[in-house]
Amino acid sequence: MFKVTKKQFMGEIDETTDEHMAQYGRVMEMLSEHTCEGWLEGYILTGGHGLLNSYEAFIHIISSMFNQHAKWIKMIKEIPWRNRLAGLNILLASHVWRQDHNGFTHQDPGFLNHVMTKKSAYVRVYLPPDANCLLWVMHRCFNSYDRVNVVVAGKHPSPQWLSMDEAKVHCKLGLSAWEWASNDRGHSPDVIMACAGDVPTLEALAATLILRKSLPKLRVRFVNVVNLMKLFKPEEHEWGISHDDFDSLFTKDKPVVFNFHGYPHLIHELVFGRHNQNFSVKGYIEEGTITTPFDCTVRNDVDRFHLVIEVCNQIESGKCVGVDEETRWAAVYVKQEMHQKLVKHRQFINEFGVDLDEVQNWSWDCTGHHTSNFNTM
């Protein structure tokens, strides 16, 4: 960005120490969310396109300003002589799952819940799982009008799951089954592993790989959601997928283990009224402290080990009706192994202060698909 423009600074600039500063810059920086929000609202009123980058936990500071802007959009859409207004774009790049040095004070994904209460025509929420999806999402946001776009994407290094062409198709659909991560083609799935968010996607994929290796006869379908509005019923949102398409992805009755970036009840609200109500949603449950990145997921049950345990619980309860007796009894030992992994994890971080090697160096290595090196979101 600084190759194109600079940070605006009206004071005296010391060329020997001050970096990326100019009196004509287009980057406005201040540790004051409401000031930045006001700047952005004023800027897009001039016809420009802009972006507010904030910590997820502190974007709540501008909640009332967001409310008023959403109302403003609704009103100007009803006035024929008003020009279209460039989209107000909010990027939450410091999110709940990567606050290992800040801890509990910097964890709160609840702004998504607030955004979803507004008129559906004027708000969008995107949770890109990797950098290519993020590029497509931001391109769409910067070309949007008369809406508020909220994008959640971490700034830590993370794997690249999809090629650019794959990302374009996935993002246009808003949600889709990733065939390379699934093993149910030609069969009815026994369980659906679903996810939304970059870290939840990583953990859901890791859990899926464990299941495919430990319970090879279990049919797992992997579904990723990048556009949260797609989960709305079509009668509630113009982008909500039809009931037939929802049933095709999630089935009408098979267990769905959904790993979500935010508070679990938001997903339950979105899928309420669909045929399949057999959703077990994992998400942020207000557990945090200054700890390792993976331990933050463990404390909130969104880690790979808890996800595998949940699938094993579904198998043991009889909800995965298609599994054979061999898989059903094998699940008992897989579940026990996952509990042992959690004990090992706790002992390891207490002693060494970092995550297990198998977590830090994990990669998808199933035949037929390989992720690229870690990229910064």
C-alpha cells in the first residue's frame, strides 16, 4: 500500500526517522475507532472508496455509528435524486483466535451478531478461509455500493487452501463442499464437517484428516462457508440459498459439526427453519487468556481434537446411521486418543510455552491435494 500512497501527517516530517509519511497521503491512522469511522464515512460521501481496519474486540466502539450509517443507506435508497454511496468496508484483522499475546481482553467476535440484525439488503459478512478468497472478497467489497461490508481475516501466516480460480468459484457460490477434503463422492455422507472463518477452517480440516485416517470407512463431507448471508433462508435474504440447495449440501438429517469463528448461537439462528436441525456448533464461548494460539482454540472447543471427539459422540449416539459396527466400535478408541492428545497438549504448553510440533507443523497431506506454503492473510 505504501508503494502507492503514504500516511497523512500534517506536522514536520523528519526524513531520517519518519517512514511512509507525507502531507498528501491517503492513509489515516489513529488509535481511535470512532474517529477512523467518522473519517471513512466522510470520505465515501465524497465519492471515494475506503477501508477501516480494526481489532475485532474493539470495533464495538463504533456500533452506534454503524447503526446510523446503515439507517442512512436505507433512507438514501428511498430518495430518487441521491447518488449511490460507495460501500463502507470494515476489515477485522486482529481477531479472537490469534490474540495469544493480548489474551481475554482482546477477544470478542460479537460484532457479527450486531451486524446481522440490520436490514439484510444493506449488510454483508465475509469470512474468507485463505488469502486468495480474501483477495476476491476485497475486490467485491471495493466495487460495492449502498451497503456495509464486514470482513474477518487474520493477519498471521496461514495456509493457502484454494487456487485463485478455485477461490473465485467458491466465493461466488458463497459456500461449497470441498471435494478434495471430502470422501463421500458417490455416497451419502455419514457426517458433515462445516466451518466458517480462517482458524476454524484450519482446525476443521485437521479434524477431517484425523477422521479420514483413523476411521477410513466414515464418509465425511467438508463444507466451507465464506459468505455468511448464504445461510439465511431465501425468504429472509436475497442471497440466502434455496432449501433444496441447503439440503443438497447439508442433507435433511445427517449430523453437521459446524466450526464457527464467532458465537455458536448465531449459526443456530441462521439455520433455524431448515429441514436439518441436527447441527452441533462449536465457536467462541468466552474462554481466553494469554496463552498459545492453539490453546485458545482448545479452551473454546474449536480445536481439531474436540471436533473429532464430537464426531465420535455423534457416531456412538447412533446419529450417524450409515456407519458399520467396525467404525462404531473404532470410534471409542479414536475418542480416547483425542482426550489423550488434549492431556499431552496441556502438559506440553505448561512446560515449554509453545504448541505441540504436530500442531505447529501440521499440513494437509491426503492424496490428491496439497496446500501451498503459509501465506499472510
